[in-house]
Amino acid sequence: MSAQPSPSTGFEQLRRIESSRIFQSVVIGIIILSALTIGAKTYELPPLVEGSLSVMDNAITLFFLIEILFRFAACPNKKRFLMDGWNLFDTLVVVGSLIPLDNSDAVLLGRLLRVFRVLRLVSVVPELRFLINSLLKAIPRMGYIALLMFIIFYIYAAMGSMFFADVDETLWGDVAIAMLTLFRVATFEDWTDVMYATMEPYPLSWLYYLTFIFLTAFVFLNMMIGAILEVMSEEQNAEQAQKAHDERDEIARQLKAVQEQLQELTKQVSEKSGGR
């Protein structure tokens, strides 16, 4: 009587295929092909090429649907699969891509979701997923830095509007316009022209610009980079700790299996010895 394969064995085979390098490479290749197809549709093309691209787009959509169903089947915990943010994003994009483009009301939504299929490259490549997760977790810390930066912008904009409004009403007419001008200065977009215009009536106004640039372009920028790097370091340490924990669990599981086999062998030897 032949032994029936257990469901766990089937799950292991599906998971092995899903995590294999060949499968991941094929998915990445299809995502890149999808991006190229979307870019090609923005050009004026012959009708034959446009028809070929439409057929290819439908084939890519079908492939993504089969791929997401395969990943869902390979996951032993279905609820955990849907609770994962990246898996939920992939599912929404794939399901949204099934919207028919011949419906005029849904054409824009369907095209947008097809564009977002390029973002699936982030969910497939672990390194990109790590960078995005770190960036998202760094947003709360960056928010406080951005708030402090806004306060500095507001103070300098109020000062600039009070002192330089008579020099150039277009650039310093009120606080809102002055903040836009300071953003131009912070990004070094022809900021010297703005400075030289105010230095004619106010020769010492260069101190205003240099202190502002020092605070925004150097201090706050480095603070933003530092916050992101700190979160990335914490995430990397947590990932290494989780990997070490999983390796210990795997070793403990293997040791337990070896012990059970030894106990089974000992039992069989004892039974044979008792039978004699």
C-alpha cells in the first residue's frame, strides 16, 4: 500500500518553489516587462504594435493573478498572508488590474493600477522592501524634524517679509510667498540672485541667507539622514536577531527529531532483545 503524501509535504514543496531563485527571477522579469509595456504605450505606435502590447498586457495581468494565487496557496497561514501589508498591496494591485479598460468610467483607475504594478518590484526584492520599511518607520522621527524645520522657515519668512518686501514684492510680499522663496533658497535654485537683490539696500543681508542655509541645508538634512540610518540600523539588528532565533528554533527542532529517532531505535532494539 503506497503512502499518501501529507498536506504539510505539499505546502513545503509549494513554499520551496515560491522561495526559489528561479521563481523570483521570473516574477521580477515579468514586472520589468510590465514597466516597459506601460512606458511603450505612452508613444505613438503602429496599430499592430499597439495590439501586440494589449495582448501582452492581458497576458501579464493573467500571470500576476496566477502568481498571487500560487503564493496564497503556498502560505500555510492564510490569515497571516492577508494581514501582511505587502501581500495585501500586491493583491489589491492585481485585482485592480482586472478592471476592463473598455469601460470608460474605469479606464483611468485601471491604467493607474497597471502603473502601480511596477511597485510590486519593491515587494518582491527583499532589499528594496527593507529600505521602504525602514523609511516608513522613520517617518514619525522625521515628522518632528520637519516640524522644527517648518518653525525655522516661518520665522525666517516673517523676517524676510518685514525687511525685504519693499525690495521685491513678488518674492517677499507675505509670509506664504516668502516661505516659497526660502524653499528656493534652501534648494540652491538661483538663490544668489535673491541674495544680491537684497544686499543692495541691506549689505549685511547675506547673514540672513547663510544662517538659513546652514540650518536647513546642513543641520536639518543631516538630522533627517541620521534618523533614517538609525532606524535602518535598528531594523537590521532586529532582522539579524530574528534570523538567529529562527536558526536556534530550527536546530532545536532537528535535535528533537534526532532524539525521537534515537528513542525509536532504542525501543526497537529493546523489543528485539526481549523477543529473543
